[in-house]
Amino acid sequence: MRSFFSALAVLTLAAPALAQSRLPAEGFADLNERLSPAVVNIATSQRVDGVDDLPRFPPGSPMERLNEGLGEAGAQITSLGSGFIISADGVVVTNNHVIESADAIEVILQNGRQYEAVVVGRDPATDIAVLRVHAGQTLPYVNMGDSDTARVGDIVLAIGNPFGLGGSLSVGVVSARNRNIDAGRYDDFIQTDAAINRGNSGGPLFNTDGEVIGVNTAIVSPTGGSVGVGFATPTSIVAPVVDQILRYGEIRRGWLGVRLANVSRAAADRAGYDGASGAVVTRITPNGPAAAAGLRAGDIVLRFNGRDVPDSRALTRMVGEAQVGSTVTIDIVRDGQRSQLTATIERLEETDGGGARIANGDSGAAPRRDGGPRGGRMFGIALSELDASLREEFQIEPDVQGLVVLAIDVGAENEGVLRPGDVIEAIGAEATDTIAAARAIAGRAAIGEHAIVARINRGGGVTYRRLRARS
């Protein structure tokens, strides 16, 4: 018996040692040497006017080279990011915000070779873009792994181009899964404490098997530098987007024609449901797939095409991932009774700003006749005038008027103040239902960099936020 307990003790003590033996005692040098050749720096340039007053980087700093051309008419503003090659023939994945608005894109390999890149396609809704370079030779590449297998506590590696310094490796762990940071309707981020800084955007997050499990996209930081709270878009979202872009040159998402909310106690009581998971239908689009299937406002969706629905955000992703034209099953509870409906998925076409319109419906807004802009940016915030498609996308009621927030620049002074889907109804005492009006108001406030108070409609409720007139 004593021998048995001794052996048991040895086995118990050996288990952690066996688990730890998977980690290289000398660090991750071999893994870095294998992976980093496929991680690239991405340099973009944009021709702009009126850059005389832009700040210069100090002499001798690593970023001094970016001062070149400033102050000249039509000067080029350059930004740097990261990406990674996923095929030997030069397919590169990065963040959409890295290459957005670029007039020229250059991919720089670890060995210093530079190639002009073309955009195959991009998806603002998930902030993913696919590029292609023609190198005339086989290129190193990395493989995408299964992000769903990543667990909190797993060791991960981030390789990228922080602050334009070139290839850099940082190591951390998966801090959390399924994070929603209000970046968009498909939020499902992997949180990590591996150091991610400006310039790391678009770079890969690897597991210890050398597989990409995420694309480093955003950080939370009061200083602008890494404080150990970074976010990567998981490959469970990235891979289907990349596949569709390579196949079609665009994204083809499914559309059901419903507005959704998480299950509240009141909604559950009305539906005769004693659970907490699922998504409650708050509105049905007339003549849409959900209406044809017999869904009603107040129904609680429990399963979609055989998959459990934990919340409204998950159902939104499931619908978007559904194949256009396919027939899906929807398990619901209504008046205390469970039943199953079938629906035919239609296509949701999306605007460059991440908004959506119905491909086969008549709910789109009429084109602008005055030639004015439909969207624009100010103070680090991407805004758009409202139309029927954006109301559908962000579930904005018909009586709400203003400018809808599409995105907020990472690191901008107004980051964290607004969220995508917020509607700016007024700035100060003046209504803002056009970009031209907002810019006129904001332009006056920007003189002297004053803060301005905006009236915000958020999810049907009104709140007030103070915006900095500089970003």
C-alpha cells in the first residue's frame, strides 16, 4: 500500500512537469525564427493637402524618416502597420484600418525586400483586409489555426511592427475570450496581455504550435502604449472572411430581417420562458426572411440551424455566417411553447463604412440629390448620415435623427466616449443630421480646441457626452 501511494504521488507531481515540458526551456527563439519571415511590415501613403501644421518627429528618432515630404503641396502622409502571409503566392492578411484610405501600399519582408501590394478585398465590419503581392518567387507563410481551442491561460506570441521599429516579438497569455469592446456588431475578441502597440495592428497572434489564432487589432490604454490589455480578432471570424474575399472579392453575409436583444426577465416572462440564454426578437422587417418564416416580435430564439444561441450578439454572427440562399432551422419559444421554424437566408450587402443594406429589398434610402457627403470623419470618429440600411444595421428607430457613429480611431482622444451605433442628434444646441452641419459646428468648436457637448441617442435612450475637438 505504501508503494502504491508513493507511485501515486510521483505521478501527481509529474503531471505539471509533463505539461510544462511543452514549453521550450530556452524560450521561443526557434519558433520566432520559423514564424517571423512570414510576418510583414505594411507601409501606406496617402496624398493630402494642408499639412503645414503637422507635428514633426524629433531628429534622431526612429520615426524621423516620416518627416520627409511634410510641408509640401500634396504631401504624402505615411503610416505603418503589420500583416502576415498565408500562402506561398503572396496573399497577405492585415487590418482594414491599416490600409484604409491609402493611395499606395507597400509590403516589407523581414529580409528587407519590398513589394507593392494590391487590395484583393476588405471587410470594415470585422476590420479585416486581404492584400496580394507578386514577388515572382515562393514566399514564406504561416497557417491559421482554430481559435476556438484557445483557453484562458494559454501562452501566445504577438509578432509585428510596433512604432515602425521592425519585426518584434512579445509573449503573453490569453487573458479572456469572447470580449465585446463595442468595436462593431461582430465583436468576439481574444484578450491578451502580450504587448501590442501602435504598428502591431494587423499582425498575427500565434499559439505555441506556431498557428495564427488571431489578428491583433486594438488595445485599451490611457497612455497610447501597451498596458497589457490587447485584443485580437479570432481566426474563427477571420478565416471565413478571408475565404470569401479570395473567392468573391467581397463579403457575402446572410440577412434574416430581425432586430435582436438579449433576453431580459420581462421578455422571458412574456414568452413564457424560464431560461436566460437566447436572443429575443424585438422587431421584424416587413417582407423579410424572418417575416416569411413566421417569426414574431417577442419570440425568443434558442437555436439557429442546430447551434445553441447564448445571446443576441452570437445570433447576429450566426446569421451573418449563414450561406446566402440556404434554408435554416430556428428553434423558438413563444407563449410557453417551443417550436421550430424554417427560413431562407437572403444576402446583406454592406457599405464601406460597415453599414448594411438589403440586397433584394426596397428599403434602401434614395440617393442624395444635393451632392453632399454621406459620410466623413471628425475628431477621430467615422460618421455617416442615416438611411434605411444603417437603421437596419444598428437597430435605430425611424424617429431618431442625426449622424450614426461607425467607428472610433484607436488611440484617439474620443476613444471610449462613443460607440459604434451611437447617433449624434445634436452638438451643443444645434441639430446634426448632415455631415456638412456637423463639420460646421465642430469647426467652430475646434478653434482653440474646446470640448463640445453632444446629445447622443444610444439604444433608444438619450445621454450626453463631452467630445474633445482634437484627436
